[in-house]
Amino acid sequence: MTRHLLIVGAALAALSVTACGPKTETKGAATPAEQAATPDANPAATVPTPSAENKAPDFVAKAATTDMYEVEAAKIAVKRSTNAEVKKFANMMIDAHTKSTAALKAAIAASGVAITPPAVLPADLQDKIDDLNKASDKDFDKTYADDQVDVHQAALNLMQRYAQDGDVDAIKAFAAATAPVVQEHLNMAEGLKNGFVH
């Protein structure tokens, strides 16, 4: 058990390193009470909480597919964007979400619960990938930045809720450690998005 916790700790430490880079004034992830008391930065991205979201299989599916989407969208952005800041952010997302997937798998292993993360994107995230691929060169960066804000807001909500109410301790620890990193990414994505608002 101690070995499993050490593995999770090492994976989470590696994940926290991905938040390095240009620092902006950021607040940590809100506590559930703070979250309930303040409106979301992007209400359109907030989906009502399904009752199963505090169950490990549902959480793992959503966290894993978010990572999968982030890596795939970022690879498209690296190829298509002509904006240096967008490319830099996209490369950071590839690295961060690859590490997040590894940390999630380590947390699942440490928990002893038999859960296999999905291997394909759900329809809503696949639609975002399709729309990103279809975006015109002129609209590409804005489309990517908008999607990044939406998906990171939803991911932050997911992490905070599972960290509070989740049913598997090792996976709860992963969610709690990941939430501040997602908050950092959300802040960066909002900065990108604001750069394309005219």
C-alpha cells in the first residue's frame, strides 16, 4: 500500500511540474464552498452534475477522455496555428495531459479498482475535434482558444467535485492534486481567448 501511495505521489509531483512556465497571477482551485458561492467563469461550459460523477468509473472516463481530447486538439493546433503563443500553449497541453493520463493510470493502479479508461472520444469531444479541423485558417486560433476555455472549465468542475465527493481515495487524491494544474491551464486559456476578442 505504501508503495502504491509513493507511485501516486511521484506521478502527481511530475504532473505539478507541468504547471511551470510563465507565471500569471492565479488563484488556486476554489473550494467546493467557494465554487458554489461564485458563478463559473464560463457558465455555458458547465453541465449539470450527473449523479454517477462521484463514482470512480464515470470520473475516470471523463478525466481520461478530456486528456485524450486535449492532446489531439493540441496536435492540430501545433500543425495549423501561425500564432507563437497558441503553439506554445498547445505544446504545453500535449506534455501536461500526457502526464495527467499517466498520473490517472497510476492512481487507478494504486486504488486496486479495476477500471479501464476509454480508448475513444465521446461524441461531444469528437465533434469539437471535427469543428477544429474544419475551422478556417482565419478562425482557427479563436476556435481553439474558445474550446480550451470550455473544456478546462468543465475539467476543473469535474476535478473539484470528485476531490470533494469521490468514492475512491487514491483517485480522489489525483483529482485534488490535478485541480490546481487545471485551474492554471484555464487561466492561460482565458488569456489566449481574450487575445482574440475584438
